[in-house]
Amino acid sequence: MECNFQSLSEIGFMQSFWETDQLSIIDFSIVGGGILGLFTAYELSLKYPKARIAIFERDLFAAGATSRNAGFACFGSVTEIAADRKQWGDSKTLEIVNKRWKGIQRIQSLLGDKINYENYGGYELFIDKPILQQDLDEINSYLNPVFQEIVFKQQPEKIKEFGFSANTQSLVFNPFEGQIHSGKLILALHELLRAKNVHFFANSEVTSYEDGSPIEFIINNKHKVQTEKLIFCTNAFPPINQLQIKPARGQVLITKPIPNLKLRGCFHFQEGYYYFRNVDNRILFGGGRHLDIHGETDTRFLLNELIQKDLIEKLNTIIAPSHMPDIEQQWSGIMAFTDNKLPMIKYIGKHVIYAMNCNGMGISLSPITAQEITELL
Ligand SMILES: Cc1cc2nc3c(=O)[nH]c(=O)nc-3n(C[C@H](O)[C@H](O)[C@H](O)COP(=O)(O)OP(=O)(O)OC[C@H]3O[C@@H](n4cnc5c(N)ncnc54)[C@H](O)[C@@H]3O)c2cc1C
């Protein structure tokens, strides 16, 4: 397989005895310090309490999607689940919704008090046409094996209460979704891992590797490391091209604090193409990738003017027409997709794994994907 990195023989760096000694005793090396890499290290530390586990992150801490996302702990809106059923079929979709729901519960029980977990629930706005009650009944009975109670309910009275545009046709609520502080999530996981003696090497980019027993890999084109197992949790930055992972940049903005903001919760509209939530008294709003799919298939953290303008326009006309809030910050983050949009855990060498959650719901899925990776090791 063609590797994206420089070959090991091209690297000339004189390492000391001490460095070599300490860098040749790692059992599990995880590349990527996003939520998936962190949870994978945690699961491995539970399964192998005596193993030496290290995470190598090329940035200060996670710098792809985990530190730049919207912080929804979600499992899919009515229209997203309908779209997934069409693409993957009923049983695969249910399996993934079930994993997301289990992942949400795992995050809540393990870290809830440290990451501002708020149980406000999730909502979907229907702007152009109302949702039919019979469609909600059908999806509720489809989801019953996972939740064992009614998931989606109409809440028309909240349209006015939350201050949405009077043109909003329906508002559907589910009580199972929550929201988190993504920065605190990363630091809380770091704290958990420190207690398990997992090493976190920041500013450490894996620039090449060679499969074998042990595997050898190079950090920052300088330091040689030896390890028994190498696990890439690098999402939109795969180590080999053949995996055909597509980067998917997402645009986000956050407003300044809004006096008397009433809305609380995680909100979706247009099949999840747009999503927003409150962060205390601010509104965080993201999405709109469908407006420039080609331009947003990119790994650079750039702002897309067309999409950012569209977000501001929708913020002022649909979400908060009576507030017209000022914008405090705008940014982008990088997701990853496979062709069928399904998660992937794959051996790409005898002792080398690449894993990714896929799509925009990696928060809820990561704890479970991490368990699945650990089962393979
Ligand atoms: C704008 C946006 C909004 C989102 N909103 C939500 C949401 O509300 N809810 C939700 O569930 N999901 C959301 N997501 C998706 C979610 O954030 C991701 O699915 C999840 O964070 C992926 O985690 P990860 O650990 O797999 O990847 P990442 O967080 O991307 O981590 C991969 C890490 O690998 C590192 N890396 C890459 N190459 C190397 C290398 N060679 N050596 C060392 N390190 C390397 C990168 O620096 C990065 O830190 C959103 C994503 C974006 C972009």
C-alpha cells in the first residue's frame, strides 16, 4: 500500500541512548489526540492496565474536529434518520443509532459533571412544510427497540417561546440528546488518562512508519519510536491514500451573549445540514456545507465566505429574528467521510489500524468505536 509519509531510510537523526531506551518500550501507540484517540487509550488502559500506552498528537491538543465542533451529544434528527434508513437500510441505521445512544450514556456517566453536560434535549425545526404526525409515529415505533419509549414529540408552543421565525411550520422535540463543552471534554479525558499513566505527546506528528514486530515510526521527522501496535485515529488525515477518506470542512460561528435568550437545547434543520444550540446565553450555529460541497472538501482551516454569510442570514431570519445578535467568533473544523458514510475500523498492516467514526456525530459514537478497536487488540 502506498504510504503518505517519507520512508524511514530517508530520515537521519542521531538519537541518544536515553531517548532510544524510553521510546522503544511502548505497547500501544495511538496517533491523533481527538476524542477517538483519547477514548481508545482509555479503553486500552482498562483492558490492559499494565500496558504502556502513548498518544502522539501533532498539535497542542486535538486539532481536527474534536476541538472545533458544536458539542452536540446527539443520535440523529427525524430527517437525518430517515435519510440514513434510505442509504443504509433499517437494521444498519438502528445499529448505529443504538451505538450513538450508548455512547451518549457512556460520556454522561464517565464525564458528565466535568464537561458541562446539559440535558436540554434535541429539536428539529421544519421550515418549509410541517411534519406529519403519522411520520413521527412510524419513526417512534421504529426506534422503540433502542429507547423503549416515545422519542420524538411535536412541541409547537416552543416555536414562539424560543423566538423562532413565525414561518416555522413544526418543532419536534426529543428528550435524549444533550450538549457538552468540547474544550472541557478534551481536558477531562486528559485528566482521566493521566490517572491511568497514559502518556500524551503534544506537537508530535507521526511522519512515517514501517510495519513489523516491533513497528517503527518517526515523530517530527526526527525521533524513532518502537511499538507493538500502532493505531491511527487521525480522522480526515489517513496515513495511506487507499482508504479513500474525504475531508469535509464545516463552518461554525458563535454570537456574543444575548440578553433574555430563551432557547435551550440542540437544534437541527434541513436534514442536519444546519445545527445550532445555546452556549449559556450565546447561540452557536454551524452547517451549510451543501452550499459549496466542492470548496469544503478541504483539510485547511479556512472560513468560507459564502457559507458564513448564509449562516448569519439564517441566524437573523430563522433562529433569532428579534435579537439580530452580534457575532463574536467564526471558525472551521475538519470532519471525514467515507463513500458510504459508515464508520471504519481497518487493519492497514499486520499490527497497524486506522479507525474513524465518520460523519458529524463523532462525539456520541467515539466511546463505542473505541471499545470496538480495543476488542480487536
Ligand atoms: C464544525 C464541526 C462540527 C461538529 N459538530 C459535532 C457535534 O456537534 N456533535 C458530534 O457528535 N460531532 C460533531 N462533529 C464531528 C466530531 O467532532 C468528529 O466526528 C470527532 O471529533 C472526530 O474525532 P476524531 O478523534 O476521530 O478526529 P479529530 O478530532 O479530527 O482528531 C484527529 C487528530 O489527529 C491528529 N493528527 C492527524 N494526523 C496526525 C499525524 N500524522 N500525527 C499526529 N497527529 C495527527 C490531528 O491533529 C487531530 O487532532 C463536528 C465536526 C465539525 C468539524
